Amino acid sequence: MAYEKAYGKWYWKHNQRMLATYLMIAATLIIVPQLMFPYDPQSSSIPLALSAYVVFALNLLMALLVPLYQFRFLFNKRSVDLYYPLPMKKTTMYWLNYGLGAILVCVPNMIFFINLLWEQASHAYIPYYLLMMAGLVLFGLSLYALVTFFVMKCNSLWDACFAAAAVPISQLLIVSAVNGLLRNAVTELVNNGGSAYEFFSLSYFEGAQPVMAGFQWISASLNAFFHISQSGGNFLTLWLQESTLNAWMLIYYLLLLIGFSDWACKTYVKRKGEDSEQQTTSKFIFPLFISLITGSLLAYNITDIAYLCFTIVLFFLMNALAERKLVIKTKMIAVLAIYGISLLGIHKVLIDTNGFGRIHEFYETDEILAVRSEYHDYTDSEESEMSSIIMYVFQKDPKLIEMMVKSHHESVTNNVKHNGEQALGELIIDYELKNGKHAYRYLYFYPEDAKLIKEFKDYIKEQNYAEDDVFIR
Amino acid sequence: MLKVCDLEKKLQNHLVLHQLNMDIEDRCIYGLIGENGAGKSTLLRVLAGVYECDHGCVMIDDQDLHKYPEKKAEILLIQDEPFYFHHATLSDMKHFYQIAHPDLDEAYYHKLITVFELDDRQPLYKFSKGMKRQAFLILGLCIAPRYLLLDEAFDGLDPHMRMMFKKEISERIEEKKMSVIISSHNLKEMEELCDCFGILENGKLLTSGSVSDKLHEVHRFQLAFAKPMDKEDFSELKLLSLQITASIVNLVAEGEEAEIKAFLKEKQPIMMEMLPVSLEEIFVFKMLNKTEVSQ
């Protein structure tokens, strides 16, 4: 234990200056938003709201940088000669460095807590902020554990930097890629409008990676604070209503944190002193990240040639980084070909099966809770039958919904027939669905639609909706 | 006692150390000799616990170094190019070494930095190559671990400094009862400094033992004969080197001095002279691993 204590003491002394600088920067970044946008009790703002985002941004940044800093000695042969002979078990050495690093990741949260006590206006929210910060610490540390694991698999600092950057980038790219792949299918199947979110539940998928989860978490927390400050209520219920995350996701992150911390430890223990400065050959670094990044970029938009060329060039550049020389191997071309064929295949399957039966243009009236529509007349004529009708607020009138659906069907037939030529204006439909989602449709309208639109307009006039809800010219 | 048993070590699929066995007694200076790439630095790294054994073990007092990491506190490796932190001073590095070696002799440290005129508050990157060597040797001597491993530690030091450090090492061994294992290419120096030595070739220990015993075991003779001689005439000797130029013969042989002399006298040389053999010559002959014959 004496050696561990001595190492901790030395670490503190050796890094004092760096820690002081870090504390100063973090404190400045957390306090400056409050000075720039001070809390106004008259407004609907929440104290320290901006600072919460800064804290999480710092958590993320540190989660990427700290593993590189803490374990940088692994990437230099001569420093390995200095550290490996320390009379400690490898697991002890790992947990010491990992633990000290985890504290560094959490420093912004600690500053936030101190600030919380100092900022009187925020006192009413202390328990909520504590809960919010606990979530942020969990997301930040999960990313830290992930990056540490990948850093442990690297043999040089450059490779470790690549891995640290690739972890969040590939996560964001995967989310974008799945979204893009589904969106492309939706665009082809739904005439105008529609999104991947309308037909698929992507929130869990997005929440499964720490960067997006953290920002969702802050946003949900602040919205819940706001509701409580305005109309009271149960904080946790409100929070979970706002957040796409639930208790299972927190357990998932806890498992992610524990699992990757432990796996990183095992990787560290298995590392050999002689691995330092050697080429990184682990399948978890270049093969994995090149595959994820390339696959994601291709999936995002495989049909665009310019985009495809960019992805191919990036693929070979990443391979050049891995091999430390620019080479084009048959295996690489085969990998690209497999990606291309697979993704085109997936795209075709999505189109042929209407996104496994989930993507559709129309909704049944009983699926719709409310409707909002806007007609924009290009001709802008007083005599026009289609003069603008703008309905701002959702109407739950079943008759109106039925008319809207009918109008939508008619409009789609005409849109297909005219293909955008000689359109008189555009129609925007926003369905609020009973499943809580929104479905948007953007269509042109043509002279054939005039009768229906007139009926629609007349009906709205008859209903005498509140003036703020409807505008009819 | 530091014991190496059946040690094997591969680096990037290349067998660097192969079935290596060696014993290093306490309070001795062990010279590790070998050509470039023979595996000296790798062996020192294994002994220091930087590299793990692929096969075999390193034992200190019958305890496996890799199973009992606390034993590493009894060893200190000073590399030919020691690592120091960015902008670190000698004092900073001393603090790092004190993690594993808290008993560093502060008074001796201050004495040595004064004797060697080193400023321990100056960043090490400002030091010359020789000064860096001095700085880390000073740390090694102040720590005085049970086993001090020096990887070509005297290279880059001027003769005066070498002499001073050799003197300090000798005194420290007496005082602290430590053992020093030095790898070097300077065999003359090793002969002067070391009690024991081991010659490494292609990861194997070619020969080892006490320097003085080895010097007594190997003998060089210069002989002149009345008639031209042939290498067959000396085949009964355990020859390390044999050079025949007509009737003049230069040979180096291993064995009892009296027996070799008696054998040579039987050949009735006109002249027979026994010349001293250096450790360097033994190394060269062992490395060549064959009898040179030129007629």
C-alpha cells in the first residue's frame, strides 16, 4: 500500500500546475455563461442552465483526453522502462491511473456543485441538479471507460489519438447513418415529407451512446425544472416524461461503465512492455473504426457519387494511417465492394418491404389525434379559390381530420400526375398522431384540388375556431 | 541471489533470449558482454520487470519477480537513454524514483551533485548527453538498490567521470552491499570493474564466470619451431585461436597452464613465451567461436 500512496502523492505533486490550470479553465467556462446571461426570476429561464451544458461538454472533452494523458507512458519505450518496474501489481497501477483520471473527468461537476451552493437562485433546485449531475457523471464516465479501453489497445500515441477521436465520431456517424438509410427509404416511399423518426423508434438507439444521451438528459432535466417552477408536479415523473431515457438506460450506462472499465483493466494487464511504439494490430482499433466510419458514411447516402468518392478516399486514407503507408490492397477493395453491395441490398429490402411494413404515406383517421395545415398560394390572387388558409393550432375536430385526410389523398394523386409542374401553391400538413409522433407532408396543390380546398375553407369558417388558431384570407 | 532460469523471450516473433540460465551473487559486479543485438538490453529489461518472461523465470531469493511485483523495489534499471518527464529536473526525477525507493540517501545525493557539479533544479533537457548519464547514475547510486542494472551507463562519459563513477560504485557496493549488473561494449573497462561476467550471443549465454578465474583459464603462447608446423600438431589442445606462419605459432588455449606448457614443450619449440590475455580477447575468441588458422 505504501507504494500506491507514494504514487498518488507523486502524481498530485507532479501534476499540480496542470491541475490548477485545468481547474481555472473549467471554473471560468462554467461561471462565464452565468455572467453573460444572468438568471432573471421574471423570465422563464432556469438558473445555471447554460452552465449545465458547459459541464457536460467539459465531461466529454475530458473523457476523450484524460485516458491519453493518464496512460501516455504506454506509448513510449523509455517511459515504459520507468513505469513498469514500479513495485505494484499491474491491476493496481491501472486502477490508480484510471481512478485519478475519473476524478479529472468529474472536476467540472464538482465545480458546478460549489457554484450551485453559491448561486442563491438555484438553491430550490439542488436535489434536481444533483440528480442531473449524477446522470452526467455516469455518461461522462461511460465515455471515459470506452475511450480508455480503446486506448489500452493502442501501441502508439497517434493510434491512441485516432481511437479516442474515433469513439464519439463513429457513434455519431452510426446514428446518422441509420437515420440516413431509413430517411432515404422514407423519401422514396413517401411522396413529400415524412422522416425516419415518424416510422421508427430511434430515440433508444440514439440514447445508447453517451454524447447524445447526456445532452438529452440535460434538456429533459431543464424542461422538468421548468414545468415544476411553472405548475409544480412530481419531478421524476416529469423528467422521465421529457426524457427519452428511462431507468433501463441508466442501468445500461452503469453496465457500460463497469464492463469497459474492467475490460480496459484486463487489456492493460495483458499488455506487454515491448508493445510500446509498435504498430497497433488490434482488431479493435483500425479494422473496427475504419469499418464503422466507412460503413456509416456509405449508409448515410450511398446513391450520391460525389459523397461515395469522398468516402472511398477517406477509407484509403484511414488505411494508410493504419499501415503507415499508402497501399491499395485487394482486400480493401473487396471490403468496400461488400459494403456497397450490402448497403444497396439493405436499401432495396427497405424499399421493397416498405421499411418492413412500417413506412406509409397515409394515416387512418382513427390514428390521428389532431391536424394542422397551411396552404400557401403562389398566385396570391384575391380571386383565387385556394386563397391562403393557415391553421396555426392543432384541431382535434374529427370531421376536419377526415377532410384533411381526404384532401391529402387527392393531393398526392395530383402531385404524382403533375410532378411539380404548374403548381398553384403548396400544402403543408402536420398530423399529431395518437402515438405521440408527428407526421409532416409537404405537397403542391393544383387546380383539381380547388374544390376540396374550398370545402375545407368553408368548413373552417363554419366552425368559428378561435381567432388565434385560424387565419383565412 | 538473483537467478535466471530457462528464460525465453520473444520480441515481435524473434527469439531474443533463448534458454538462458544465470546466477548473480550478492555484492558482485556482473559484466554483461555481447555484440549488438545479442539481447543484453532485453535481458536487463526482463530482470527489471519491464518485460515478462515468455518462458522460465527470474527469481530473487527464490521468489518469482513477476509473481511478487514488490520484489521490483530491490531492482533499479538505468537505461542508456533514461526517460525523463517533459521539463523535468533531476530533483523531479528523484521524486519519481522515490515512489519505489523511498530510502534514497538524500545526503549522499547532495554530496554527489556537488561533486559532479550538477544543478538539480535545471531541466534535464538542458543537460548534455554525458550530464544526463551522470544525473541518472547519481540517482542509481543514491538509491543503492540490491540490484542496480546499468545498460551501457558509462557510454558518453569522459574518462575522468568514468573513473570517478567506478570509484563511487565500488565504495557503494562495499557500503550498501548491492550488486551491479553492467552491460557494456567497453571490455577493458569491464575487466577492470567486474568480478563476474557473462557473454551473450544470439540470446544464449556463451560463457560466464569469475573474470579472474577466466583469465587464469585462458593462456596465450608465442612459439618458434625449427620446422614448419601444422594445425594437427595442436589438435589435442582446447584452442580458442591458432595462427601459424611457417614455423612461428601464436595460440590461445583454454585449460591448466602447466598441462598446456608441458604439451607444448613436448613439441620442442626453439622459443616459447607466455603472453597475457585480456577479457576483450576472450570475448573476441568466444565470439568467433572457431580456431583461426592461417598458414
